Amino acid sequence: MSAKQKKSYDNESITSLKGADRVRLRPAVIFGSDGLEGCQHSFFEILSNSIDEAREGYGDFIRVIRHKDLSITVEDRGRGIPVDFNPKEGRYNWELVYCELYAGGKYSNNTGENYEFALGLNGLGACATQYASEYMDVTVFRDGYKYELHFEKGNNIGGLKKTKCDYEHTGTIQTWKPDREVFTDIRIPPEYFRDVLKKQAVVNAGLVFEFIDEESGTTEIFKYENGIIDYVNELSAGKGFTEVRYFEGSARGRDREDKPEYKVKMQIAFCFNNEINVIQYYHNSSWLEYGGAPDKAVKAAFVSEFDKYLRNNNKYNKNESKITFTDIEDSLILITNTFSTMTSYENQTKKAINNKFIQEAITDFLRQQLEIYLIENKEEAEKIAAQILINKRSRETAERARIDIKKKLSSSMDISTRVKKFVDCRSKDVSKRELYIVEGDSALGSVKMGRDSEFQAIMPVRGKILNCLKAEYNSIFKSEIIVDLIKVLGCGVEIKSKHKDLNSFDINNLKWSKIIICTDADVDGYQIRTLILAMLYRLVPTLIEMGKVYIAESPLFEIIVKGESYFAYNEQEKAEILQRFKGQKVIVQRSKGLGENEPEMMWKTTMNPETRRLIKVMPDDAEQTQKFFDLLLGDNLQGRKDFIAEHGHEYMQFIDVS
């Protein structure tokens, strides 16, 4: 391209977006995204203004309607947005609020005049959302008048309509439809509204939120009379091992010496619970998804005070490492609800704050309160300390196991050369490859001769496999057969400490389309099968959840008629075959163990996708699964044998999955 053809870059090349285009052409700059997340944030901007009014003491009710056409209504009972003429600015307030970015009534909040602890601070929300809407209708009741405005695609149509009006209460009603020309997706799901309104009810004690979803015809109310205390109680569901504790305080300070002083209010509620752990941070009512200052403060204060308690009370073992926040977090439900007259959000979407003084204030306040709490509540302190150490030691054991198994699985050699007696198949197509797990060397021989070596591989289980439900990780990974089997699977393991995954598992690395457990149809075969299933359930449960694990059913009887063999997999089938050949000479014999079968019989009964029977192992209710394994793998040997003898046939409900 010649110099003449190139576009020049000179004084006329610089342009700026005007009016609504500032938002409509670059929504991600204001809302963080031009997709659904950005659309959701545009709603939150409008809701924030109504919440700020309520927190100032004006109105205790906010209604949100999700209309069938995906438009949204937010209605409050605040003072009503001022939309009439503003002599100071020489313009109508509605222009400033709905058509001017960075205009609003919250820029002097640090003086204490208006909106001292405001959620919406930047003067962007109402205007940006209006600009990003297909249409917006605004109705305001205040000063004895009803004010009405209508906007389309960022432009006002018809000016301000003002009529004398008698009304029950002041307030603002805003209805708008997010514009598909601005956002790629405007279908905000009901769950998002419910989640936001519930969170706002939690941190605005006593404020009532009503959510109407026209699509489903449902109406819901969200209200927490005692705010975060009620919420922590709800989360704990009576299962906490400490009472709910609540701290409230305030502080004044500045982020830098040359910055103005501002005020911080702090509310913190927590309890300890072994079944549920939730930590949420809110600032000026906004849920801080990424935390920032409060998150750093909570971690520093809790680790500092509980470490001090453990050291002062000689709870650590000799040379034991210090606790981390993870060890506390594993049993903690905590909600912080802070407010400040000045806030530094990381960006307009308000998902984290980074004020230095807020972090320092919360850290100091929490440390003082926790120190007093641990002194005054000795019984609870002892319980918490014991649980934190259990969490810590469990985490360290799991981490050691993860490192250990990673070392064992990290060999770059081909698995066929590093796993004893494993017999691979030729195909490299994972969608076709099948792994047969068989018991013993004799079964290995007959299965090897009876298989289709193109796509069927064999892994023999030598001797009695370890009961993985009872064993610790370090014992499990000392078992050569278990480590070999994990190597052959190829997908790593799912090691879990109390609440955190420390796993190397990746389903994309699984080398097989089916994992088929193939054992004899007797009591010992049932037990080996159960132990293999227990191992998979403990170490790679996702394989069961994704339907990758199968049981190959072995026939119980071989019925020979005129030299032809027929196979029965249970007593009922045996009876049906005998009935079919009634009057003829038949030979009925108990089917042999896998190791004694002829290759042709193995192929026909157990391995041929056209004739075999596979049982897909389905994920059961977790509690039922645990009970089942306890019964089959417990210490009562006779009870287990009796159960299998009596009920074994009930688990043989076959489905054709070949």
C-alpha cells in the first residue's frame, strides 16, 4: 500500500463518543461486559439507588418485577428522584440523572449531608442503564406531583410530563427493557434476581424486597429483620458447633496522609460449622465477589488470633507448622457488612474494594474482638482450636498424598512397560477403547485369549485389593495394584481434604470409553467387585457419575442341549431355558470361574458387544452408597455373606448398553 493510500493520523483523526453512544457502543467500559453479566449489572445500578434511599431512612419496601417480555420494573417508596428544574445547574434534573454521566446527589457523601454510606456513588447507574435500554419509563411521586418520562434508545421522547396528584406515598417507578443492540443477551434468569435481592435483604436489616416473576407467575418476599445475624443462623441450620457471634464497631481514618479522613462502620457475624462453610463480604450493600480489603483483613485477623491461641495453649505438636486461613475457613460461616463514606472500588462493577484504611480498620477491630471472645468463651475456643488442628492435619495429609501420587504417576514411560501384566489394545481411539479389570492371572489368560485385541485391554487385580473407604491416603498409595490401576486409567485422582480439592484429576486424560469390572459370579467375586467399585468411588467418583464404569455379568449356568451351549445368568433364565427344551436331554452345569472358561465362551458371554451383558454403575444417593459399602465392606463377614446370598440377585437388573 502506498503512503497516499494510507489513512492519515492527524488532528482530525481524534474523535469522541457523544451522548448515548458512550454507553451503547462501549457497554463493557461501564458495565464490565456486553453480555448477560453486563445486562445484570445495569439492573443492579437502578436497584442500588432505591436501596440507598431506604438506607437513608426513606421507605422500607422495594418491588422488582421481571416482565414476560424481559423488561424490568424497580419500584421504591423513597423520596422520589428529583426530576424538576434545577436553578443551580440551569437544567432539568431529569437530564442530569438520566442523560448525564457522572451527575448525581452522592458526590458530597463524605460531608454527611446526603447518602453517607451510598451503594451507588459514581453517578453512572441511572443514565448508563437508560442509554443501554430499548426504552425506559420513569414515574416519580413527590412534592404533590406525578412526574413522567419516556426514553427510547437513549433519547428522551416528549419531555417531562408533570401533573398534580394525590398519592399514598412518595417514590420512584422505573421500567425499562435492556436493548439487544447493546447487550448480546438480555434474558436475566429469575435466579439472578432472587440471589441479588436475598443478599440485599441480608445486609439491609428490616428492608422488604418483593420479587414478581411474570413468566412463572410467582411472588417472593425477602426480609431479614436482624440482618446478617439471621442470615448466619439460616446458613448454619442449627448444625454449628458454636453460637452465632456478632461484632459491631466503627473507625475514622485516611488511606494516605494527604487524603481526607472518612468514616467506616463494621458489622461481622460468624459461627463455626463442620458441614457448611460460607464466607461473604459486603460493602455499602454491594456483594464483593472478589473481596479485596475485607478479605485480606479477615484472613489476617483470624490467622493471627487463632495461631496465638494455639501457641499460648500448647496445642501445636513439636515443630508443627503454623495454621493457614484454609484450616479455619473449612469450618467457618462468616458474613462481613461494612460501610464507608469514601470507597475505592477496583472498577465500576464494585466486586472488590482496595481502601488501605478499611483493611487496617477491620483487621484491628477483628483482632481485638476475637482476642476477647477467645478469653471469655473458653469452651467454644477449645472446640474451635481442636477443629482447626484437625482441618490442618487432614489438609497436610491430603497434600502429601497428592504429591506422593503425582510422583508415582509422573513417569513418562509408556504404561504398557511400567505396569505389570497390563495388556493394552491396539486402537488409540479413546471412544472405542475398553478396559477390562479382571481378578487374578488365570482370568487374565482366558480373557486375553477371548478378547478383541483391537479395542479391549486387560488389567488383572492380583490378590485382595485394599478397602479404600477405610484406608488413609498414604496406605492407599502404597498399594502397587491401586497405583498401577490409576496409571492405566490415565486421568489422575480426586483427592479431597475437608472442603478443598487437592486433585490431579482430568477427565480429558481418561484413556477409555468404558471401564468394565469382570469377576466371578460367586461370593468372593462379589467382594472383589465391591472393593474395586469402592476404590473408584473414593479416588475417581467422576467416572461413576459420568457413566464410564460397568460390571460384566458372568453366567451362573451353562445348559448343553445336543452339543449346543446356552447360558443362564440367574435362576429364572435357567428355568426358562429348561422349559424351552422340556423333554429333551439337557446337561445343566454350574458355570466355571473366568479362569476356566474357553476363549470362545469368554467372547460370547462376557466380551462380545453384541451378546455380552453389562450393568452400568449409576451414581446413587451418597448416603445410600455409603451404607451399601459399609455393609459389604464392614467387619461382619458372615453378615456380608448372608446379605449377598439373600439379596445378590436383586442387583442384577440388566440394561443393554452395548
